Amino acid sequence: SLTEPRYRAAMAFCAKIRNARKYEVDAAPPKGVEIHFYLADKSPLLFTEGAYTAEELLTEAAQKCHISPLCHNLFALYNEKDDLWLPPNHLFKIDSSTSLKLYYRVRFIFTNWHGTNESEPSVWRYYPKKQRDHYDGNKQAADGTPILDASSLDYIFAQGQYELVKCLAPVRDPKSDHEMHEIENECLGMAVLAISHYAIKKNMQLPELPKDISYKRYIPETLNRTIKQRNILTRLRINNVFRNFLKEFNNKTICDSSVSPHDLKVKYMSTLETLTKNYGAEIFETTSLNITSEKPYKSHELHEVMVTGNDGIQWRLKPAVNNGASGLVSQVVVAPAK
């Protein structure tokens, strides 16, 4: 049985845990409209009264994050709680009863904007042919200019880390146990990239990193919970695998300065596109679907409409249905987004 001092210590510890959880649950909601950022060094914008359009708030957010006018239209305001994007003409009428938390987020994402995936076309911004004729850079970049500027790349890198960890960009579904282990290793590799980038930006050697900088903070929360449920030997093996990943990456790239922070960000985002499913796409469930083409198609079965920057609007039967189809949308009634 517990002695009196140990009993009191145990009860005090339990009370501390309860208070911590209560604080998390009972955290006061924002007063007004709060706009949060994925960049750690950016504090939220707070609007407590007045009338604003979403476009006006987006402009202030862009200025705070140094987003150029060229990339400004890639961003939108996002309500994570309701999984809802707000259009630029949305009107906020803010008073003492308003309580809304939004995120400043890149909405319009073009896969392979970095040009590192040779299996699909690269995506570039158009610029006049006269300038292209005088371009003296590499041949691939002569098709245009990069989609993202430096500040936008910094932002989408921070956003990508958040989306992966919070499972807003869920990893692809494994088809076998072998692929499941591959996905886990890829997630550990993403943690290596994120931690290495952090170390370079802080001008720190990897062995000098604080002990609280763990791979667990950089992998999907669902994977983290799965790892915690495994036995101690398996968890030790995963820790050793990660340390070896980090050490090898540090020795081969970081120590000889063969990679830059820009390289790490591009590698992280390009890997995120293949590690997750439908990255950068918005998917809506339809109530009915009419297709006008050489072979007209009309159906009241459950379909999904997928919107992407690269391929525009496409449709398909819901994945649970085996005999899926795909094509272009001509007329569609879309159920409200969640």
C-alpha cells in the first residue's frame, strides 16, 4: 500500500494532469476573428469589431507574411473546425458576440511546381516569349518562372508540416504490410528533412539539438499513436532507425553543405505529394451528375468531383464502388462541403 507521503504525491500528480486536460478543453474561444499562421514566428491577427471582406483580411495576412502580390491569389482563409474555405467576397460583421478562428492557408496547389518529378509535366508561371528568348538559365526553367517565391515557399513548407502531422493531408492507403512499413519509413524520412531544416536555420549541429526535438513531433499523429501502442522493443527499433536516418543524412549532406534550406523544403514538399493521397485536391460528393460528351452519361449514383490545379475538374464514382469511371464534368450538383 502507498505510504502517506507517496499517496499525497500521487494525488497531486493526478490533480495536475486533470487541471492540464481541463485547461486544454476549456481554453477560451477567440473574441472576434482570429487569423492564425503556420509560421511559428507569426502571431495571430485579431479583429474585434467592424465589417471586413475576406479579401481585406487576406491582404493584411499577406503583408504580415511578406507574400508578394504575384502569389497572393494562391491563399485563402480556412475554417479548420468546419472544413470550410471562405471566398474573397465573404463579409465579416464583427461584434462582441463574434468568435471565429481561421487559418491563412495556401489553397491552390499545383503538383510538381518544383519540377523534380520526371513522370509528370512541370508547372511554371507564364512570362513573355521575348523574355524567354533571352533567358540564360537551365532549359527546363525556360518554359516560365517558378510558381512560388521565397516567402510563399517558406509558408507552404510550414503548412505542409502541419497538414502531415495533423493528418489534414492523410498518407496514402497501404496495399500490403510491406508498403505499410515503407510508408512509416517515409514518414520518418520527412521528420529527418524537417529537423535538418530546423538545425540549419538555427545554425546548430544535429547532436546539439534540444532533447524535446523528437521525430514524434514531425510524423502524422495517427502513426505516432500506433507506435505508442507497440511493445518497447519495437519502439526502440524505430528510435534506432530514425537516429541512423538522421546521422546518415547529416554526414552525407549537412556536414559538407551540399544541401541548402531551399533544397530541403523542395524535397519535403515533393515527397509530400507522393506520400499522401490527393494532395492539393478538393473533393466534393455530388447528389446527381450529368455528362455531355460523345457518349452522354447520366447517373444518380454517388459520385465525387475532384478539383485540382493541374487537371481542372474531374469526376469519378466513389472509391467504394468498384466499377469507377472518370471524365470531365459538364453539369453537376454538388452537395455542400463539410
